[in-house]
Amino acid sequence: MATKFSQWLSSLPISESAKLLLFGIPSPKPLTVPKAKSSPEGIIRRNDFQEIESRLEEWLQSPGSTSVDLPLEDLADRIGVSRRSLLSFFQFQLGKNYRTWKSEIKMEKAKEMLLSGEYETVTDVAVALGFRDSANLHRLFRRVVGCTPLEWKASCGHPMTT
């Protein structure tokens, strides 16, 4: 009976390792799965992440970066990297997605604007940052920072009107 099974098994048009897996026969050596091949352009190295980070910092410090409501593709074009590289940077280096990063950057800019004295009200800050109204700024500020813009400003010792 064992010979018929081994003859039938050897006649199957599948690899030896697949036969071992299918029929639960212990393998004499561990099976290895070939790694996916990728082009050198698709590989992100640690130095590339550092380069992306420095370009992002440079862009954020530039005067024209007050509006961070750019689509990911536009931001990638402005800093001179591919969309995929930028997504990988956010995911693997920062541990967050683009939307979360963008919200955090907007709130840092909102904090700077609130303390700068250039804006009289939270509504002025909201308009300058591209929000439709101050309620949207309040909602995002509370989610990211943990309090409203007025509460945050008061905690810094600066009173402000709505």
C-alpha cells in the first residue's frame, strides 16, 4: 500500500516541498520562501529617510508653507521625492500616516499664530490656516492638542478673544 501511495505522490505535478506541505510529511530541512524582487529605485534606505526629513523641515521653514493642505502628491513634488517614498517615510520613520502628520503640523502652526500676536481672534487663525470656520479648527485642535485654542492660549498666559 505504501508503494502505491509513493508512486501516486511522485506522479503529482507539484514540487517536492509542496507535497511535503500538503500531506504533512515532515521536511528534512526548513522550507524557504523566496523574497520578492524589487527594483533599486523602490528601496528606501535610512539615508533616504534622513534626506526626506531634511527636505520636509526645509519646506516647513520656508515662507510659502503656511498652507499645509497640500495633497500628498503635491508635497512629494515640492520636496523632490516620489509619492511612494514619502508614504514610506511617514509609515516607517514617523509611525503615522500623512493625514495625521498634516494635522499635527497644522496645529503647531496654529499655536505659533496664536502666540504671535498678529491674529486677534481664533477665527482669524482658522481662516489663515484654510479652515472653513473656527469650529473646524476647535475640533481638530482639541483632538490633536487635547484642549481648545483658547484653553491652550490661556495656559500659556495669553488671554484671547474668540
